[in-house]
Amino acid sequence: MPFQQQEIRGRLSYLLSRTSDRRGFPQVDLSVFETDYFTDRVLTELWRGLSEKLRDRHSQIGNAARLAFLSCSFGVNCVVITLDGKLVLSVRSSRVGLQGGRLHVSMNEALALSDLDESGVPSLRLCALRGLREELGIDLEQVLRLRAGDIFLERPHFQFGLTAVAQIALTSQELQHAVSRDHALESDGFLFVDLHDRDELRRMLKQERSSFVPHGYFTLLKILQREIPARFG
């Protein structure tokens, strides 16, 4: 139902499977519906109006399908790793209306009506690539690797998301000078952390935990567990 220009995809259900070829790559089959940002905000407030007991019951993954109509946004949370081994964190702008912490992963984007593959099917990959371009100024040819991780449910807003990691062909210094469409609106700057300095990473995660957007902190932990499991597994 097109209500505003900021049209997005809501999630009805999802199924985890693997491709049918011999490679057997993991894949996500999403059942989505058309919605918009205004509806998402209204239903988020409806969710917040439920009692804590009801929210806890329905935010269990097995029960979430009962309130699928409330899930009007499916987000892609992506952590970027630069060519010189820096992990990129974003300091979210105060203009985006976040409550609590402002330290976030490199990019967070909602699946939109425009993220369609050649067959007209909504694509989380295209959503991630669009977010990298719009929020960080990273073009497709600069993405060396893009991998998906875990599906999660962000309980305070009843929103589903996907963790992802992108390795890019830009150094941290080059990324600072990249031109992005939404950077001024989305972010007040970047924080670069040396991915190879494990002790510094652990100190940052401990000392800055309260500064993070909650699902951003979750995404970062999941990505680190995959990228350097010996220290974060």
C-alpha cells in the first residue's frame, strides 16, 4: 500500500534452506508484503503498547508468526572491513531519532520495494549493496566479498534483521573521502578499529557497550565470532 515515498518491505515469514545445486549454499526464502515507513512507525507503537508479558511471549522466534503483521521492516545490518584491516563503526546522527546509544555497525538498511533482482524477487543482497552505496559511498566493484550471517529479532521494535559482513577494496583513509548520498543524514562520522588488535577490540566492546545501538552491538559480536572465532567464539 503506497502511502509515502519511503516504501519498505514487511516480513510475513521466512524459511532457511540451501540452494539446490551441488554447492548447497545457504539461502533465505522470505515472504514479504508492501508497506511504508508511516505504517511501520504506527505498528511499532502498537507493539510497545502491549504488556511486557505479551511482548516477551510473542518475541520468541517460534511465536513471532502470530504477530507477523507487526513486522513492517526487515533490516540488513552490515559490518564493513577495509582493505587495511580496519573495522568500520558508524556514529549515528542525532537526526535519525534513535533512543539510547548512537554507536552502530557500518551500515543499517531496510529492505525496500526497489530491491528487486532480475526476476522481480526482493533481494537482501541488493538491499545491502544499496545501503553500502547510499550510506558509505561504496560502489559494487569496490566490494570484494559480501557474506550473510544470522537472522535475528530486535525485540523492542519487533523487527527482523540479517547480519552481514562486507570486505571492500578501499582503505580506511579512502573510505573517509568516499561520497555517499545519505551520509550527512545518517551518520556524524566513522570510528575505525584495527581488526587485528584483538585486545583493543575486546576493550572497545566492553567499555563502549552502553554507547551502542543494541542490535548493532549484537551484529558486531556475531560478525567477530565468525571472522576471528579463536578470540570471540
